Amino acid sequence: MPNDPEDYIQAIVDVLKNELKIKNIMLIKGIDNSLIIIRSNRMMVPEIVKSLNKSGVGTIHGIIDILSLKASIPEITLNEEEQEKRKKIVTQRVTIEEIKKNLEDTSTFSLDFFTFILLSALVAGVGLILNSAIILIASMILSPLMSPILGVSFGIASKEFKMVKIGILEQFLGLIISIGTGMLIGVLGLVFLNPPSITAQMMARGYPNLFDLVVAICAGIAVGIGITGSIKTSLIGVAIAVALMPPAVNIGLAIIYNNPLLSLGSFILLAMNIIAINICALIVFKLKKITGTRKAYIFWEGTKELSD
């Protein structure tokens, strides 16, 4: 925080102590700027940031940095009353700023993203033509499709339309690569497999049924909860890949294997899964009250340069 005006820093300290009931506050004063350090349970951070923004921190004066601790001694805990209250709150989540930064870091165009799409599609194609569930699971672990899906749902909920555009484009290009890779694997199958045949794993990615919809709904809900809460698991990404990667590759495979009905069925399954996952993730974001982040005003003042 800049030291000028003088009473502004004290006003912020009063908000932290009296409104947010934060006991341990460290104030370090410099020549032109002051640093206020507080420690809090992660689930309390959204409330703290909201109150600070209302007081002008990060929007009119100063900067807010949110630093995540791997561990803390002694452990930062809520009192029993707060714990019981927060167990019942549906909207409990980490800050919108954390979610947005996490998605921006993983939802940008990069060679790594498209390389992993290609690798996972190749492995999925091999698993489909060899009728191997184990190989298919390996492809799901490699698939990075979770990030663009979350980018679309989060972007709609928070009105970050740039993230929506990037997410849609990444999904589109990723699925085009997957379908094209399926066609390539199909050509290799025709050459090296004698005779090539439609396997059970390929048939399982045909027209959708009720259970396919259940998988997509569960994946969408899980991915929404996972990114907004404290439960982080790579299995959520696998769930997304289950619903998207094999059907996308199967579209290309079925075309080369001259089975247009199976290809159409896989396309319908793929479209249903994409829509269901995006809608369910969006519903979770709405329940968690994900809105647009507060923007700094044009007259925002950050920290000041050291005086001579």
C-alpha cells in the first residue's frame, strides 16, 4: 500500500481487525509504501479479498498478492463455529482470481498442449483397434482436454469472453487433431492388420445411451467442484478424457473402416458429452457464485517508486 494518504493504511488495518476478525496482522512500513501481511485459512480468502476490494485495495490503491502455503506451523484452522458454518455453505470455494489464474496458465495455445492432444489421440487409436482397455486408459491420462472445457464454462460464468473464445478454439482444434489422428491410425490398421475389423472398444463408442450421459454429467460436476475447491485430483481429467478422447478418435477410425453409421454415432456421443460437461461445470460455477473479477479503476495507484 502507498503511505499517502496516511490514514488509509490504518483504515485497512481496522477493516481486517474489526470486520474480518483477523487477529494476527503484520504491518511493515517503508519510505513510500507499507506492507500488510496476514495469514488465513484458504476458504476465508474470498471473503477477505471481497472486503479489501470494497475498501479500494487493488482497485484504487495498492496491490493484493495471494500466496498459497504448502504447509504452516502451527496449522491455520477455523474455529469450531466457523467450521460448522462453512460445512453447510454450498458457495464455499477459493478466490475467483486463483481460479482464473490457474485456467489462464493451462488454457493458452502452446506446443505442449497440442503435442499432448496428438500423443493421447495416437494412444487412444491404438487402444481402439487393438481392443485394449488398458491402452485406452493410458490415452485418457495423457489427454489435456479438461483445461479448455473449464475455460469455456468459467469464462461464461465470469463474463471473461476471451477465455470462452480460447477454450472453444482449443476444443475445436484438439478434436480436429484427434479425429485426424483416428483416420491415420485407421489407415495403418488397414495396412498392417489382416483383416482389419471393428472391435468391441470401437463399438462401445457408438450411439450414446443413458449411462454415457451419466458419465458426462458426473465429469462436468466433478471438474467444476475440483477447480473451485480444495480437492484436486488428476482423476477428474481422466473422467473428461473418458467422455471425449475415445469417441473423437473413433470418428476418424470408423470413417477409414468404411462404417459411416458408427462414425455418426461417435460424433453424436462426442457432441452430447461436450455439451453435458460444459453445462454441468457452468451450473457448479453458478452455484459457487463465480462472477467477474473486480477490475482496477483507471485512476488506480499501485506502489510508489523509492524516493531519492
